[in-house]
Amino acid sequence: MSQAGALLITGGTVIDPVNDRTGPFDVLVRDGRIVAVEAPGRIEAAADRVDAAGCWVTPGLIDMHVHLREPGYEYKETVATGTLSAVAGGFTAVACMANTKPVNDSAAVTEFILDRARIAGLARVHPIGALSVNLAGRELAEIGEMFEAGIVAISDDGMPVADGSLMRRALEYAQIFDIPVIVHEEDPQLAGDGVMHEGGTCHHLGLRGMPAAAEEAMLARDLALLQQTGGRLHVAHISTAGSIRLLREAKLRGLMVTAEVTPHHFALTDDAVRDYDTNAKMKPPLRQQSDVDVVIEALRDGIIDAIATDHAPHHRDEKDVEFDAAAFGIVGLETSLPLALKLVREADLDPVTLVRAMSVNPARILGLEAGSLAVGMPADITVIDPNHAWTVDLEGLRSKSKNSPFGGWPMVGAARMTIVGGRILWPREGEK
Amino acid sequence: MTFTSSHLLGLEGLSRAELEYLLDSAESFREISDREIKKVPTLRGKTVVALFFEASTRTRTSFEIAAKRLSADFVSISAESSSVTKGETLLDTARNIAAMQPDCLVVRHPRAGAPHFLARYVPCPVINAGDGAHEHPTQALLDLLTIRNKRGRIAGLEVAIVGDILHSRVTRSNVHALRTMGARVRLIGPPTLLPPAMAAWGDVYYDLKSGLRGVDVVMMLRLQRERQGANFMPSLDEYSRYYCLTREALASASPDAIVLHPGPINRGIEISSEVADGHASVILDQVFNGVAVRMSILYLLSGRHRAVAEERRVG
């Protein structure tokens, strides 16, 4: 593995929206930072050369919503396996949710996660702290203490904040640290014991539904709170046409709200649940085509800011059961980029918008020194081959868990190289 | 035309010819139950395992009688007595039962899709005896057989299904089969138990009398008493006030309409005693036909299993 020496990435197409630079450029990296970006052939330097012909050279991709499961659920994933999965998928950084065991509601757990990430030495890890103590939805966690230890946002992801006054206080208090409050929008009573989207398919299958209104009603509440409190709200895994309408309207009014969508919510519909495939079970559930169309449009328009996977590893014993009994969630780090590239080919998503959604905006929302190829920035770079054809082999995934509905899917496009702080972390020696 | 599936998991997707074949086949088994000696050696040496993860007297007994009239050995396992209560997964249960080499597995499960899950792991035919709110194919087949016998046909009939449509596996199987056979379906119930998306299956009525106007067949559903706690209705009393099939309500149906009910009935809640015991009721004919339908399905599927097994031995 090349240590933080000098690297010259030549022959690729740079896509760097922050610096308004799209086209053929060479990029020189030294001592972990970007030191020059120049027209092809202009840079003269003693450096290892990376041939990026036919590839895109982008600021490192950031997945702002993953579950690394450590501490507590190491049988599903560890920081090491999750960050290996990340670099294999082209991600130089991930932000991990707090629903570990113990919950990340203290500086001690935040520091533990950061330690594990340092030992793994793969993708950068940015912990997200719990909003409430033990994710119980009652009292605020010690946000300041966690902020000093390194959290970049707070969230009770997975456990919707039912108490509106707690959400209000969180939105107010987080402003001390200028960090976003990330919300999993789901009214627990309305969602009830539903296991998929409520619509024609759930009635067909005899499965209990979760109505779109369970997400929309909660989002409407939080937008009303945001209007009152100020601060920053980030909507995790937005999934319905009604939510997009609320988001669009809130942005027009100038509210500080951002949103992410998962690849599965733009690549699949609730039709994937037919045959009771437990790898099509997640929250929020897969929606209908009319929702997917609106989600893709909002991504194209920039109304949705980010693509994030909600990478949720589960052991096969938790998925190889009846649909009702199966765990919610799927892994996503290694299929996110090709599914986004599919939108570039099939749904007119502009490659610049893709880079904004997968790098620039996550960096901006979380306040990271990333998302840009400006001289002086850390050398977090993804080299993307948009034409590489491959097939998803679940057993070949680097994640410890294999719970994906995309097994066997033909894909086009992959990360050719993932560079973090000037070090080539993907491909690893002997792989690819 | 024959029936070529290796399992009977549901009626969705079966063709009209396949359904007719199943009904004709069941018809031919009816006569055995009228004999003095109600037993034929057809499935001698075969083992039918009934795996019931949900309480059922009627369906399990019907399958048991059907299997025994065909001379099969019948083993019934209920969730209470099985290792499920000791924490065994459905997958492990399936593997263990498969290792005992049954010739046919009959499954009742409170979770939709559980029989489909089992069918992926056991080498023998699986018969769905009711999975959650999904399907109950043998019930719908016996309903269709009863309708055909009483009315002489299915195509062109107006059939009203009344009650807790949302949670009803009987409805789902019947809707698929009735529509495929050319009947017109109406769905009647309170909006809490009849969501708008179900309008794709039939004409929706919230009012019992207008929904029943001129229908040839009334299919009543059993109301689960626990629904009232979940605000699907204010009370059982109020439910029966609007949706109980009384003689008066039945008067708006066609004069020769027949009344079906999958049982067990809640007298005075979804059906009045005068109707349940009246001349329009064919509820006990349904029970009689249930045995014939299940004999026919056991015969078709276990017989096929034997043929496949023999082929394998020869091959």
C-alpha cells in the first residue's frame, strides 16, 4: 500500500462541483493533501502514477447514513468490515448511526468507535450521536460531551422521536454546536406493526401496511417545529411523494432543511416484496412507482440533497425467516454507486449532480473538510469507472452481512480506486 | 388440462382451466363420503403431516378425515405442542420435518407467506391451509364447489363478500378464483376493514343492503372479536347493527340467493340465527364439500410426489 507519498492521477475526467471544474485534469497528491490540479500533462513531479483514463476523478464519496453495528452487534458488522465495504463501494467516509449496544449516547462510545476506525485504517468514520439517552425518546443525551469527542450530528434513527417537545428541544439545543438533527420520520402509531408499504401490494400479500402518512405526518410536524426553532433539520431516507412535496415547499420558504434518499428507494418499488423476499423489508418501506418517479425528479432538481444507503447489516438468521419476523434493513455500501450511475444512464441524472449528492452535500451538511478537490484539501478521492460491467455476488460482498435485494443484478459502473488521505485503500493488494 | 403445480400455496395465478380441473376432481371425490365404507386405498403408505401454528378445529379435522378416507397416515402437529414454543425457527422446523420424509405437508400459519417459505425448503408438496391474511385456497375451492353445485355455474353470478375484508384470507382466495371463473365480485364492509386499494378486486359497498341488491351469492366472513379493541369498529353491537346478515338484509338479494360462511359462525354478530339455519344457508354443504376438496388436493399432490420420486429412482 502506498503510504502518504506522492500520487499523480492522470488521464481522467475530474468532476469537482465546488470548484466548478469538470473536464480533463491531472491531480497531484502529496503528504495526504491535494497539491495541484492542472490541465493534462502540465504537472511535472516525481510521483506514483495512477492511470485514470476513461474514469471520473471525484472528491471522495461520503455515505452519511450507515450502521456499523460496533459496539454490540459485531456478528452483523464491525467498524473494520463496514469500512472495508465502504472503500470497496468508493466511499472515503461514512457517518454511523448511534443504535449500537451500548448506544452511542456518550463520549466514551464515540471515542471507542473512532478508535476502532483508526485501527481499521480504511474509510473515515464520523459518528452520529444519539439524540436521547439510550434512544429512549425521553431526555436529551449529553450532546456537548459527544460533540467534543467527535460526533457530527445527532439522531435517534430507527427510533422515531414521538415526543414533539423533545424534538423541539433537540433542534434548539443542537444550535450551540451547529450540527444537524437527523430525523427518521415515522409516526409509531400510524406505522403500527406494519411490515411494508400500505398499498395494493400489501393487501395482495396479506401483509400489514405502513401508510405513507406515517412518514409525512411526522415530517410535517418537524418542519413546523423547525420554522419555530431555527437550527438544521436533515431528513433521513425520504421516500414518499408527499414528503417530497413538504420538503420542496419548506425549502422554498427558506427553512434550513436537507434530505437524503437511499438507492433502494429510487431503484425498487414495493413490488420487490412479492414472493415475500425479506431482503426487500426495511424502514421506511419500498414505496410505489408514483413515489419513485417523484423521488428521482427531486434528486435531479437538487431538492433531495444526498444519496445515503442506510447500510443496515443483519445476520442471515435474522432474514431467513417468515416475512413478519424478519429484521428491517439492507446493506448498501457496495451497490450504491452503480445504482446511482444507473440513474445517470437511464433517468438523466447529471454526473455533477451525482457528485453533489454523494460527496459535496454530505460534506456540507455534516460540516466535514471534504467534498472538494481544491488545492490544500485532504486527498480523499474516488476514481470511478462508469462503464465497468459486473454482477452483484452477495457472497462476494465485503460487508459481514449479505442482506441485499440486489444479488444477481447486472451493474454498470464501480469504484476503480478509493483514496483516503492520499493512501490507496481500494483496490487492496490482490483484489480486483 | 391438468393441475401441474407441485404445491397449493394460493389460487392467485391459477387459470380458469386449472380451477375447473380442481373442481371437477373434487366433485369426483364427493361420492366417497356418501358410501357406507368411506375409505379407498389410494394413498396407502403415504404420510401427510399437518403443521398447525394457529388454532383450527374445522380445517384440521377436515384434512384429517380427507387423508384417512384415502388411507394415508395423518400426523398432526400443533404449535402448542411443537418445538416452536421452545424457540425453534420455522426453517429448522421445516428441515426436521423434511428429514422424516413426509409425502405431503399441510400448513396453517398466522404469518402471510410462511407456507411459501416452507415450500422452498421441504422436498414434498405443501398445501396452504391458511396463511395470515393472505390465502386459504382449499376454503375458496370448497366455496366454489358449493356455489357450482347449488347454482349450476359460477360464470356470470354476482357474489357479495361481506365483513372483515382487510384481514380475510378467505376473501383473497375467493376473489382470485371467482373472478377467474367469470363471477362478478362485490365487497361489503366498513371502510376501516375495506381500504380503497381493494376496489381493484370488486365493487366496494359500505352499506349492506345496497351491496346485496340482486346478488346470487352472499359470502359472510367471520368477525374476529379482537378487532373491536383496535378501533376497527366502536363495538361488536354497532358492527352487527350495520353488517349482520339478517333476514331483512337478505331480502334485498336475489330471491334464490345462497348464503355461505367459512365458519365458525358468530351468531348474532355477522349472521343471524334465522339466516344461518334458514333455507338459503349452504354452510353445512360447504363443510361436506371441504372433505372432498381436500381429498382431491391430497390425491393430486401426493400422487405427483410419488411419481416424481419413482422417476428419480429409475433415473
